[in-house]
Amino acid sequence: MRILGITDGVMAGAALVIDGRLVAAVSEERLCRLKMARGFPRQSIETVLRTAGVSSHEIDRVAVASTCEFFCEEVVPWEGWFQGDRGALSEAFRGAASKVVRVVGSGRPFQRSYYALKSVLTWRRRPRIRELLRKELDIVAPVQFFDHHLCHAASAYATAGHPRCLVFTLDGGGDGLSARIFRGRDGRLEPLGSIPAYDSIGNYYAYITHLAGFRAHRDEGKMSGLAAHGSPVYRDTLLSFIASERGTLRNRGRAYYASALDRLRRVLPRDARREDLAASMQSVLETEVGKVVAHWVSQSGESHLALAGGVFANVRLNQELAELDGVASLSVFPAMGDDGLSAGAALLLAGREAESRGETPPGESLDHVHLGPSFDDLAVMRALDAEGATAVALDRPAEVMADLLARGEVVARFHGAMEYGPRALGHRSLLYRPDDPGGKEWLNDCLRRTEFMPFAPVTTRELAGRCFLGLDPVLAAARFMTVTVPCSPEFRERCPGVVHVDGTARPQIVVDSVDPEYAEIVRIFHRTTGLPALVNTSFNMHEEPIVCSPEDALRAWREVGILHLFLGRHHVKKLRERSP
């Protein structure tokens, strides 16, 4: 059974599941080069079919994530809330809703009316998607649409590797909800609870992101990085707007969208430091979501947490949840945001198809996310010729990379299939020494990134015990760089370039079965320097998607100004500029 999954909202993309196994997935932004692209994902659909060697006529089913979504036929970048054209239908609808809330209140009748009207305004999306699939892509398979949070839940549970889980989804909102809670058992999801989108703590995090001078529902990662540099002095004020109550979250501020911004502006000082705003919102997020999750851990009796949804991109929150009483282990779907919805939709439908045949829905731990396109030597040589660059083909590139890294050089590694999700995990990465605390500022300057954003370490499984404390319960999450953990005293002292100000790090644990060359780079570097990890940061310029193709890599490499690029086994060396 070949099932194509699609998401056409923010972070549009496609995924392919064959016989219950996720075999290909990509986000549209990596292909069109528009950050957080939304719209009908033509290129993604074509790419996952080509990656898996499947023709359009071989698709048996199509699963589309989200039932109630404003349709955008052409792909456009996503700039976040409060940034777009106020004349756009979705923007105008939210703006109108925020004004109505001020006048008539925010009770359940208003919320039901809001989503009923939204359903009417978005009805054209379903027939248009079916039409585009048929006319443009020659896909005639039956098409089904699935609830947003059910797709998130399926992505988390089907890849967790635990037959019994507490599955928790949490984001800004989708299909009227900001969270759903399930018990996963024997391949099936049993609904336990939900939280309306009106009561979204993800939206409040977005409001504070906007008030701090960043873009709401786009730059929350910057806020989480900034939080460690401030004090939670506005925590009590924010708790009067959003807080936990008896296993759920409540919008105590009774405000939404622009009305929420207006009310927050009235109670927060105009001269509030953005670091303190970030620290305050992060503190509220950790404590209040922690209380809700702890409630459901106790109610369900399940000890493994499987998480998905954009809020769980917050790695510090994930650490707090892993440390809750009653939690034995934690996993996060690596494409935890809406980029993961396409995979979730396809995995959900695969499970339902299995049930219809009287079979247990498939599920296994996710070993890797190398699910995007890969490029052979011919594609690399064509890109080099077009760039006017030359390269040396190496028999043992790991040894050369490790030697360069030991000598303090930055290495850009472009290898194999592109990773799925927001993290670069060695296949589209920049690597550097972890013992240079000034290297973060220098490299961030080259990449034109915000200086407070921390870098992450990569190490091997056998070396990880020297580096991090309490790793075992979160090992599944740490393989994909989706959780922070405390660093050992030795690691803090020897590898300051990847240690956060609170003494934690966001590690990637690489294993030989997934990427033996990557693991070998770390090992050779360790033998040479005694340092048990490397800096791993994404290979992209600021505000650009992570590179996908050799052409993307060469363009970014030229703009960054670093010396060494490895396109597979090809070492491209940039000549140093001569001093005048």
C-alpha cells in the first residue's frame, strides 16, 4: 500500500509511506527556497515520488492533513502573524475575530460560530486539491482529509517504538484545537482529552515573541534561546492571561490575536527587556505545560511520552517534561511542527488501512530522518562545473574532515539524503571545534545569525556518557536534537562552545548504523584532540532554508566565506584571499 501524505499550510510538504513505513519526506521550503513556505506542495509531491522510485499511478491513497485550512494554491513564504497583507482572507478573518471577542466575549458559542464560519470559507480547498492532484500530477487515487492534531499524534506514536504511550500534541492551533491527548495502545490511538485553540499557550508564546520584536509563529526559537539571558519578572502577569487548570489550559485573558496584543501591551512595561519577556514566557510554558502533562501521565498510567506539535520544538520544555515524576522515557517526532503533518497524515491512513484488514497498525522506532532527495556524483560534478569550482575526489573523506576540524577549520558537510524536519543532523551541516567559546560569535557573524542562538554538539553513543547526564530516558529525542540535557562538569569545561548558559546542551547522538562516516569523523577528531564532540549547526544562511541541492550548498558556501566544503566525497577548497 503506497500512501502519499500532503500538508498545504505553513511548512507545506509531502511524505510517502509504503506498507506502513515512512520512506520519503520533504518540506516545500527546501525546494522552492522560500522560508516556511505555504501553499500546494507540487515540488514536494514530485520529489518524494522520485526519491522512492514510485510513479503517480502507483499511489493507492492520498492523505491530506487538516480539515479546515485557508487554501493557497501558489507557494509563498510565511512571514508570521501580524506581518502579512491585512486584505488576505485568513488575516482578515483573524482580525475580525479578535474584534468580535472584544465586543461579545469568548464563550463556547462564539468559538463554535468561529469555526463553523471558517469551515464555510475554506470549503473550496478540498475539491481544488483533488483537482490539482488529478490535472497537474496525474494522481487519481482516493483522497481523504484528516484532523490536524490527529496527524500530529499519528506521527509521534507510529514512530515512537513503544506499543504503549501517552501521546500529547501541542501547537498554536489547528482545526479548532491547540492540543490533543491520546493513549497509544497496540497501534491504536484512544482519545483522552483536548484543549481548544482559543486556550492556546502556543499563541501566547507567539504574542510575546511579537512584543519582543520578533515575528509571531516564526521566531519562537529565538525567544527560547534568549530566555536563558533574562529573568522571569513578568511571570505572574502572564499567568493572569494563560495558565493550567485541572489538567487543561485556560485563556484567562479572554483575548485572541490583535486583542491579546492590545491587552498585553497595557499591562507590560513599554521598556521591558526582551530577555525578561522571553524568560517570563518560557517559565510559564515550562511550568503550566508541565502541570498539564503531569496530570495526564497520572490519569493514563502510561510512562512513555510521545510528543508532536510546534510547541515541542522547544527543547528546554522537553527536558522539563522528561524529568516529571512518572515519566520513564520521552520521544519527539523529529519534524514536530506542521512540516511533520504530511508524514502524520500518511502514517495515520496506513494504520487505518491495516485495521480495516484486521491487522495491528504498523509502528516502529524511527532510526533516521534521511528521507529527502540525494544527489549522485554526476549531479555534484554538474553543479561544480556551473559554479566554475574544482574539487578533489577522496577515498576517505572522514579522515580529511576530522584533520581539518582538529586544526580549527570550519567544514561544510553535504552528504547523502537530506534530513526531514528543522534540524540539520550531519547531512546538511557546518562542523567546528567545540572548545572555542569565541567561535560561536564568529560563525554566527558569518552566517548573519542572531548572536544568542546556541550551537549544538554532536557525539557518538559511546562518548555521550562522558558528556551528558541523565541521557538514557531521552536518548530517542537526543538522536534528533530535540531535547536539552545537563552537561557533565568535564564537558562544560572542555567544550564551552556548545554549552548553554544554564549548563545544558542540545545534543545529537549519532550511531554507526545510521551514518558511519559521520560517527567516524567524531571518533577521529576525538583521538586527535581528546575532545568528545563537535559543533553541529545547520548549513544555511540566516533566514534561508537549510540547503538541499549541490547548487544550494555551493551558493551558501560562497556567501558564508568558509574554506572547506565536502559534497559527498568531493572536497571543494576555497582559496584564501590575499592580503593587500
